[in-house]
Amino acid sequence: MAQEFGIVLVTQRGVRLLTANGDDLTDTTDPSRKMMRQVAGAFAEYEKTRLVEKLAAARRRTPHLNSAEALQAAVAMARRLRRVSPKTGERRSLRKISDELKDAGYLNECGRPCNPNSIKLMLES
């Protein structure tokens, strides 16, 4: 509806709106042209809505460390992973802990795996 209103406003001001192919979008003499313009607008709106829902679902699935609960859970997991192994007597590296946190779904605010230095700070807190 907003798309059609915009074209009406442009037409009232005496401006012709052309596509890259040279078709005149402000030509209202051909009803099929108006229909195709509306169908294209409906598909664009559908695609935008679908993309917004897809991104929102991804944000809900990914426990970013910007919430207090997710951060506490990530710190607890990092501490558990950093313990000395009773079998080998060695600790996991900070990079390996970062990989395991990523596999568990804990990512930083940018949606990337935690930096090993960030994990070091988590363990010191």
C-alpha cells in the first residue's frame, strides 16, 4: 500500500519513475503493469518478513554472553574444562576451551567464538 501511495505522490508531482529496463512505473494506463508492480511489492514484503523472522530465530537459539545467566553458565563450563585431567595431569588450552564453548553454543556478543584472552579473564574472575 505504501508503495502504491508513493507512486501516486510521485505522479502527482509530475515525475516519471522508470525502472532499469526503461519501463515507466507511473504509467497507469496498463492495468497489468499496476498488477505486476503490486505483486513484486508483495514478494518484497514477504521476503523481508521471512528474513526478519529467520534472524530473530537465530538470535533466540544462540546464547550470547551478553545475558548474565549465559555468562555464568559459560564461566562455569570454562572452569570445569580448565581443571587438571585426572588421567593425563594436564589442562586444556584456552583455545581448546574456546572451541568447546563454541560447540556448546556460547558465543561472544558478535556471534563469534570467545577469544582465549577473554576466557583467561573469565577464569580469573
